[in-house]
Amino acid sequence: MHLHGFSFRIVGSGLMDEIFTPEGVEEMDKQGKFFRSSTPFPPVKDTVCVSHGSYMIIRFVVDNPGWWFLHCHLDFHALLGMAMVVRAGTDEDIKGLIPKDFPRCQNFNQ
């Protein structure tokens, strides 16, 4: 997985026994079932390999406002849900980041 716009620290990883719902993952986290490293300086990355059936816990400082893509580099994996957009900042933080003269796509329906 690759995150645009930020570097992150790997603070935990491991294998999942089965597929879980978001609520199930939250409950497992509350119960302390996910491994977290005690390393004081975890590795800094912007890309990590997440193997089938595994998880990766990352931590990063959200200090670069905008909309950033988090995705797998195997394009067909995006169809399986291994991609998302991360919003960093408030409307006020993001407003004005795109220059007024930034090229835009034309309306191809005309």
C-alpha cells in the first residue's frame, strides 16, 4: 500500500484469522488483540507490503492539507477495495490549495 502526501511509521502488523467487519475490528482493538510494536522509533515509510490476510497499523502526522490517495500498486486490487482517499484538514485548510488557473478537464458530453 502507498500513501501520497505523507510518510508514516509502522507501529504494528500481523495476521488476521478471518475477515472482519469494521465494528469487529474496533472491538478486537479495544480488547488489545492487535500487535503493536514497542520500538521507540518505528520505521518511516510511504509504501508497505501488506500480505494476504494480514494487517498493518500505521501512524502519521496530518500536516499536509488536501485529498490524498492510499492505494495498492496492483491496479485491479482497487476494484477489491484496496484504495481510498484520505482527507487531511478542514474545508478552510484545503480551500485555496488549487490555483485558479489550474487546468481542468473539459465537458466531453458536448
